[in-house]
Amino acid sequence: MNRKILEAFERAGGNVRLIEHAVWTYTDNGFDPNKFAEQIVRGCISEVAMMGVVHYDNPDIAWAVDTIIGNLKESYDIGKFGAPESPTRKK
């Protein structure tokens, strides 16, 4: 697992240990797989949003970014978790 996935795993209650230069992951009763999945999807949304910030002046990319973010939020019910929504772009 890469660093970002390991961090999401820990935020969801998973345990990560480095033993003899190997990364070991394990879970116990405190691990929330839904939170782990949400962390990954939020990370993907964040990466897509950054692409929109970098290419804000290109209306085609801005439209694609808004569409992708909307589809990800809808598909994975991300908008329901109380996080602030991103501001709407000016058309």
C-alpha cells in the first residue's frame, strides 16, 4: 500500500506496523471499512478538484471536473457526511 492508502487505513481505525522492513496491516473491532472506503473516494475527489483549480480557465476541463466530482459524490453518497460542499463555479 502506498503512504496515502496507509494513512486512510489508519484514520479508519486500522493498524499499521513496520516490522523488519515490511509493512504489516491488521484490523480489530475499531476498524470501519466504510470510513476507509470514504477516505479513498474523498482523496480521489480532492485530486480531481485540484485538476480543476489548475485548469480553471479551460471551460471544457472545468465542466469535466464538476461532472466527475458530482458523479463520484452521488455514486458513493459522499455528500451526506456533513463535509462542506465545494463552491459552485461561475459560468
